[in-house]
Amino acid sequence: MNPDPEPLTPELNESESMQNLKKDSPRRMKSTILYKVRHIPYVSLLITAAALAIHLYLPLRLQLLYTRTDLANQEIWRILTCHAVHLNGDHFLWSTLTFGVLGSICEIMDRKKFILSIGISAVLIPVMIWFGRPDLKIYGGLSGLDCSLYALLAVLFIKREWHRRNWLWITLYAVLLGLLLGKILYEATTGLTIFVNNTQTDMVPVPLSHLVGGLVGIAVGTSMVGRKSRRRSVLIPISLYS
């Protein structure tokens, strides 16, 4: 009869644990890197960088701007590219900075809904302007997409707090969402913008683009499309937009 095997010494157990840890380290490191890469808002950053590059080169801005005449001549690409074109530095600063902040947060929270929201808005806003504002000859800027992201972000936060039954934060985010409607009504009744100074220029607000963007953001935010896993908590609750 064979004697019972000797129990492993603490030194051997520790050595085996260290070997297993070394084997798992590359796998854990790879998983960590992939997790961080997935949470980089690269779409928002690329669009923001593109808007900057376009703004610095005037001839390119003229080729990408929404103009009713050029769209009638079948320059269809202007439907998408017009959002990255801004009419002056103040317009560019407010719209692009807001897009970078709101877009990054939305993309981190739910990239599918972020892309869907700006994608639908990017097409629908110029189409609605074409039919709803035939008097508007020129349009450009990210403000319509900003409104879409603002509404999307508010809805995402409301849904997050709804699962937690945190009624105080739900009320706060609902009020912030309602401020979007207030801004649109102000622009429609006064012809003035809140953040971009248009009193010394020929620029006029386009409340229709903001309304369409906001409605798209709400619709996408309340849809079932997007992550099924638990979302990361984002501490920055909201940002202003132009």
C-alpha cells in the first residue's frame, strides 16, 4: 500500500500561484486595453477634428456648406457635410465645443445610440429645412446635432435614474430636457440665439433644425437600440449647446 502523498508546502503553493498569475497577466492586460479602447469617443473626436480642419480652410467650407442652389444642382453631399461648416469663429467655437463634450459623453455611455442619433439627425435636418424653410438659402453648423445629443443624453440619464428610482435626479434631468424646448421657442419668437452673438451679423437661428435634432435624440434615447449591459456612470450631467 502506497503512503499518502506529502502535502504541498507553502513555498510550492506560492510558486504555483505566481506561475498562474504570470500566465493570466497578458490576458488581463489585453482585456484592460480593449476595454479602454472601446471607451475612447473616437467618433466624436474625429468629427470635432474634421470641423476644425474645415473651418481653417475657407475654399473647402464653400464646397461643403448647405446652399439651396447647389443642392438643386444635385450636390447631394452637402446634406451631410453642411453640419461641419460654421459661418464665423463664435459659431464654430460654441457648436464644436458643445459637440465634443456632449458627443464624447453620449458615445461613452451608448455608442450605438450616439451614432444613430447623429446619423438620423444629419440627414433629416437638411431635408426638413429644404421643405420647411424654402426661404433659407444657406445653412451650416453642428447646433442641430448638438440638440440631438443634448436630448439623447438627458434621456439616457433619466433612464439610468429610473432604474434606481431616484426621483430627484429624474426631475432634474426632465427639467433640463424641457429647457431645450424653451430655447427653441425663444429663438423662434425673437430671432435671436442664446449663446452665439448674431446681433452684429446676418446669421439667424434655425429653430426647425434644433427641434428636429431634439426629437431625434428623444426618439433614439427611448428606443430599445443600444447596450444591454450595464452602462458606465458618467459624472458630468449636462453641457450647454449653441
